[in-house]
Amino acid sequence: MAVISEPDNTPLPGTVFTPRQVRVLKVAVIVMGLLLVGGFAFVLAAIVYQASRLKQDGAVTLQVQDSAASPIIDLPVGQGAGLTAMSLDDNRLALHLSGGDGPEIVVVDLGSGKIVARVKLKPQ
């Protein structure tokens, strides 16, 4: 006796989907799940990689030091100049000075203590 199978385009009982459509849907769900897990693993690996490179890039690490052992940076400024604002970016400190010879911005490398740039601001 031969078993007669139903054609592949007959919907499953109680649904509008054929067995072929259900198989394709299952494969799509599995592939998308693997992509989600793989993408999440990639993002975590990238975070770990970037965090481990911080010390190799010469980033400043904070350490508690005695006040006597802290480095002192002497910054020559004009007579009567005052500090208006400052901004810190990585190991560079930008100081906005006013007075004296006029307004200027001084960029100091905190690692070496040297002046990287001195920008004189002149009105037009």
C-alpha cells in the first residue's frame, strides 16, 4: 500500500501557512537569532579591545600622590593676566587668560609640562 502525501502547498490545519512557509520562517528566525548573538558578542569584544588599549595609548592614569611629590608646572603669563576659563581634554589643558598683553589661549601638555600652543586673540 502506498502512502499518498499531501502537496506542499496545502495549508496546515488551523493556519494559512503551508509547511514550506513554516520551514522558511523557522530558518529565518534561527538566522536572525544567530545574527543578534553574534552582533552582541562583537560589540562586547570591541569594548574590551578599546578598554585594553587605553593604557597603551598613553592615557593618563590617576594616582594618589603626596602634595610634595606632585609635579608643579610654571606657566609664564603677562603682567596682570588672569585666568578666565580652562578646559581639560585627555592630557591637554587649555587656559583662557585675559589682561596683561590681551586675551590669549595657552595649551599645556600635562604629561611633559610644556606649552604646546599659545594663541593670541586680537580684535578685528
